[in-house]
Amino acid sequence: APVVSACDSTLGKSEAYQLGYQAGSAYAQLADKAEIANSWDPEASLAPEDIRGSAKSWCEVEWMGQGLRLQIENTAQNESDFMSGCVDGFTTDG
């Protein structure tokens, strides 16, 4: 059987979904780095759930920024696709 990578999961999806997936993956990498940095600080103020719990809020902000920057039409379907992709990208290891 062929090996399926995380990137393959965006095949056949809309452009908005793919852009959301990329944004979610980028945020997951930032969250990983924040958790590592946090683990070295005995007075760290962020719990892991605080770092990762803000993913949906972050995706909402990214939708506005990415949509404007890339000139994606602001439709309910594009926003839904972007948000789905963003959450999937954030929660998929790959």
C-alpha cells in the first residue's frame, strides 16, 4: 500500500482548506516550540492546554489575515473550509 503523508490529506480539497491546513500546521509547530521552552522555565505561566487551547481563536485570526493577503473571497464556504483545514493541520502530526 502506498504511504500517505499529512500533505496528501489536503489533495482534492479546496484552496481555502489547503491554506487553512498550512496555517494550522504552522501553529502546531509554534505550540510545540512553546511547550519545549515552557518546560525549561520553572516559573512558566502557560499550561500546555493554554498553549494548545487557543488554536481555534488563532485560526479565526488567520482566516482574516490570510484571506485578505491572498485575496480569498470572503464566503461562508471558504471560511468553513479554511477553519476545517486549520484545525486538521493543527491536530495532524506529520
